[in-house]
Amino acid sequence: AVRDPNGFRPLCLGKLKGRGPNGTDGYCVASETCALDLCKAEYIRDVEPGEMVIINRQTVQEGKFTSLRLPSKFGVSQCIFEYVYFARPDSQIFGDFVTKVRREHGRQLAREHPVPDVPAGDLPPVVIPVPDSAAHATLGYVEENIRLGKPCQQDLGFFRNPYVGRSFIAPSQEHRDLKVRCKFNPMTHVCEGRVVVLLDDSIVRGTTAKQLIGLVLQAGAKEVHFRVASPPVTGPCFYGMDFPTKEELFFNHHKANLDSMAKWLGVKTIGYLSADGLVNSTEEASGNKAGFCTACFTGKYPIPVSEASATEMVSEKAASADATENLFDKR
């Protein structure tokens, strides 16, 4: 089992107690601990960046691992987007629990962009997470707003139909729009007559966010404010994730103009978590200060990517777009 020297992706070791040959312990490797839970394996530790763990007969007999080290040229840069969106909330990655970190992202977002003030006598804003990945950031956001003296309440604003497939694999935008409407149905009694704060973990293209905001307004919301528990995505990823091209990204499409973004989405205000706020809250919650990659947010690529290589990779993605739709088309 080998983890890349930068540690971009998580990798962990698990023990299958008594399930090896002749009653010895067996061992397994997975990217997230939720996979260990499924096979009833005990989490041992993370494979370290640049570490090659050898699991052989001696490991099974003695319970000892042999490790080799790959040279590291650019240091450690764990993908922070794993904590934001990719990893399952019931997993432990990079040494800590995903839910714990996402909740801290929500708290920091509340400090930077709290809920709006409402007139005296009106009901406080209701904060609604975009199902399902924004649920834990929303918990932290509401907790911190209340601690700061900003009254608000959390509620579930959408029923998520579990029988509808993923919207990003539909063959056309029209089909994707229909799938979103079938997949998410707004709770009218939650939204009607209320100031709604819709919270998402990230926004890449903005298409699903726009549709969900439209559903909330159709359900009778007085006004909608949009909060994002991560910074604006401004660049593609060259380290293993299939992001849209730079031109297709929501933030770039609107030339970083927040008023233009809010108008297009149909919201009164929009607030992103800052890049520094994301890194600081991640380090505070996880205690992990080994280093994180924030290239998709900041454009600071930890492994240099030449312009020629970047152009070639973007061209390859475009050439394969007809066969496989982008992971983030739904977002």
C-alpha cells in the first residue's frame, strides 16, 4: 500500500481481528475509515505521505509492518476539499473525523458571514442545508450564530427523494433540471414567509444551487441568502479530481463579482468562507498542521504545473466529456 509523497489523498490501515490464516489477524487498506466499518475492521492508523506499507506473511504472523519511504520534493499538501465535500461524513481522514471539521467550517463561516438581521417582531432566519453534504457545516453555523447573539433556527427545507439517481449523469441540461426537481422537494411550511439562509458546502458551476434557490422562493420564502462553507473555486485540480475548466467555474464566469452572482442565483446576499478561514478552522478542528492543498481555491499549486501540461490535461478532459460527464456538473 503506497500513499503519494504529498499525501493528497487519504489512506488508512485496518485490522481484521482473528480473520487471517489459522486465526491470526488480517489486514486491509482503504481510503476512508467508513470502508473499514463495513467490513468490521479496526482502524489502526493512517498511511503517512510517501509511505509504502508492506503487508506480507510476517505481518500476519507477528502483527508488524515493514515501511519504506518515498522521497518528498514538495512537502505535504493534503487535499482540503476532502474535508469540504469528497469524504463521507462518517469517515475519519487525515487523522480526524470529517463531521468535526465540517462543523468547524460552519462556525468560521458564521463569524465571517452571519445570518442577516430581521425587523423586530419577525421570526428569526431559518437556516437550511443543501442535502446532504452541508448538514454538519450547518450545525456549526447555527451554533456559532446563536453564540454570537444572532438568533436563527435550523430546519430541513427539502425532502430528498432517495429513488432518483444522480443528477450529474443525466444526458442533457434539461434532463438534469428535471432530475433536480424530482430529487428535491421544498418543505413549504418551513420556507413560507421566512427569511431563508441556504447553506452549501461548496459551489462549482452553480446550476444546482440556482435550481434549489428557485424552489425555496416558489415555496414562499420572503427572501433567500446564500452561504458557502468554503472559498470560491477558481481553478481546476491537476492532482486527481475532475473539476470543470477554469472558464466554466461559477466564480470565474461572473468575474468574481458577488452582486452578479447573487443576481443570477436569485438571492439577496452571498457569503463565502475565506481561504484563510478554511485552513485555520480545518487545522483547529483536526489538529493537523502538516499542510493542505488549496490550489482549487487559491491557485497555489504545491507541485508546479507547466502551462503546456495544464493545456494538455484540459484538452484531454474536453475530449472525454462526451463519454463521461464531470463529477461537478450537478453543482
